[in-house]
Amino acid sequence: MHHVHRAIGRATKELTHTTDIDRLHAIAEGVQQIATALTGLIDVLAERSPAAVTRAGHPDVGEELVRDLRAARGCLTTAGLLLAPAVSDLREIAEGKAPAKDTKRRRLYDDVTTPEPTAATVIDGKTVPREITAAPEAANAS
């Protein structure tokens, strides 16, 4: 994880010194891949954490921890979806093409950034969408 963190720091520093379209595309694509990879890592954390915190003597923390991790996973999933149009545009520009004005893409962005209200649960005084608090079996069934 330390190496990944350092690589992200180098990429951030590089971005402050470049306007090369190929580098911008490569970094945007890398950010999208990292967001996707992190969702898998969070899935494993959510799977392993309840038993680990129970063995450490804190069984009451497991469910809350899983809810927090599922919320973080949702944010990373959304990040990957939101990055897709930017990665696509940068790729097209790097290939010498002009990105098309895509109304379908615009609708996807609007759908992701302005979701319909969903049923919610109140946890510790905070409103949390029900899909975040649902059991994994229920989430997979829908």
C-alpha cells in the first residue's frame, strides 16, 4: 500500500508540471482503474472485518464497520462511473479526434449525480440509504 501511495503522489506531482494530453489520459485512466481496484479491496475488508473485530473483543463494532465500508465502496463505484466520460474524452483527443457531444453520456452523468430518492434507514441519527444497510444477500438479489 505504501508503494501505491507513493505512486499516486508522483502522479499528482507530475500533473502539476504537464499539459501533455497522452499523460493526462494515462493518469485519468489509472485513477479510474485504482478506484475500481479499491472497490474489490473494500469488499474483502467488509468480508473479513466483522470476525476480526469480534476476535479483538469488539463484536458490537462489526455491523457498523461493514456499513461504513459499503458506503465507501459506493462512493468509489460512483467515482469510476463519473471518470469514464473524462477518460473517453481524453483518449479521443489524444487520438486526434474531437469528442462528440453525447446526450446519452450527459444522461448517465445526471443519473449518477442526481439519484432518485431511495428508502432510507436512520443509524445513529444519520440517514443512510437502505441499499447500504441491506444484507449482502439482499443486495445481490436485486
